[in-house]
Amino acid sequence: MARRVTVNLDRAHLAARMRKGKEHCGPFLAEQILGDSRPFTPHAEGTLEDSARVEKIDEDYAVTYNTVYAAYQWYGCWPDGSHVIQNHNHDTNPQATTQWIEAAKKQYGKDWNIVAQREFVKGANG
């Protein structure tokens, strides 16, 4: 004796909830990434860390650094490969490294997933 089940899916409603979840989650996750990355950020003259902020770019949120030498610090050299950084300001920050967000991701990536999931659900259901 087979039973029939009918499922109706309101795709427009589902898409709207997904957009709300993403919109709510974005700034929370970016702020968490920014905070967790600070210990790995080079403290060159203090301005690299001071210039960090979360911005909405197109439809996504990003951590940005608004200094002329942020890319130099991130890649560890000039674009042509010269002027390689030998010491990432270890005197003022022993954990400083290039690509500091990637270093933080290794340590906190699982936590970031939890934050993203929690905030996405809050936004989708709110």
C-alpha cells in the first residue's frame, strides 16, 4: 500500500531567505576574520593594522587594508619579486607573517564556519 506525498516548493520564498541569510552572515563573518587575523598582521608603522576594515564590495563583504604598502606586506615583496621582506616586524609582533588572513584561517577556519552557519540561519529565519 503505497502512499503519495506531494511537496510544494516556493522557490521565490526560498531564494529570498537565502539572500537574507547571506546578507546577515557577511558582516559578522568578515568582522570575525578581521579580529582573528590581527595577531598575524605585520605592525609596520602601525598603519597597516589601523587601515583594516570590513567593506561591502558588490554583494559580498571583505576585509580590506587601505595603505600603499598592504600588497607589499601581503606578498612579502614588490610586484617584480624584488625587495623581499626579511623580517616581518617580529620585534613588535612575533606572529607577523605574509598572507596573515591565511595564517589565521589555518587556526580559526573551523570557527569561521560555525560563525557563518549560525549567522546565516539567524538571517534566513529572521
